[in-house]
Amino acid sequence: MRRLRPVTTLYCCFGVLVMAGGVAAGDNDATVKKVLDVCASSDVPMAVDRASRLGWRRQTDGEISQWRTAFVGYNGGSVDVVAWRSEQRGRGDTLSFWAAAGPSAHKACVYSTSSPDGLSEKLSRMLGPPNTSEKNDAAQSQSASWKRGDLVYSFVQVGSSASVHVGQPPLD
């Protein structure tokens, strides 16, 4: 598990990178369902096809190049990454999906929002009760995770920002 902490840090950094300049956005059940569908994709072409149903703008290679460079430096292999930003009605939600090759080959997906109200409950409606759940009112944070099939869904909210990470569990 220790080996994956830097990867988790990169997930978080990618969520922050693609959210920079975003505007608060609400999410509805249909959007969350479409996002989870993208995250369950088996490869990048499938993710691109499924993401087209969101109607979000695909980010350019220039917008994600800094993250790609940092990830390749860490992972030691190549990465195929795509990202989207919602620009409809002032939305600032972001979604990214990548498949990495190299010593830590994996595929993963991150959805970030600056308006997470009810997101944890929506995930529970779609995924069932979480396997783990924590809430810290003093720190204004909550987290939950679900293992469904070969995927792990991790939800983290701190204050008014939240992200959902989807990927395969580490091989022990």
C-alpha cells in the first residue's frame, strides 16, 4: 500500500490541476451516473466515447501536459490521459481518465467538484453502502470507499471540494 501513496498524491494533484479556475457546480444523479460509467471504462478510447455523453469540453494536451510530465517522471512509463471540464451553466466539474504503462501499470479515473453537496449520498444510492466511511465535523471532512467487482471507488470531501477516485486495488 505504501507504494501507491505517491500515486494517490498524483491523483489529488491532477484533480486540483484540472479544477484550477473552476466555478462551483452542482451535480445531479444523471451526471454522477455518467461519470461512474466513464470511470468504469476498460481503456482510454472507451472513456472518450462514454464521456461524450456528458457534453463537457475535452481538455487540450497543453492543459494536461504538466500533470503528464510529473506522472511519467514518477511512474517511469508512459501514460495515456484524457480530461474534461464542464463548462455548461458555469459548471466547473472535472473528470480525468488515464491508463499507465511501466513499473506501476494501472488505469484510474478522478472526478472533482467544488459543489459536493449530496455527492456521498448519491454514490451510496448507486453503489450501495460503503465498505468504509468516516466523517470529521471538526475538520469538515468525510470519506468513504466501496469495492465493487474489480474496482475501488474512493470519495473524499474536505470543506467545499470533493473528489471521487476510481481504480483497481493494488496487487499485494
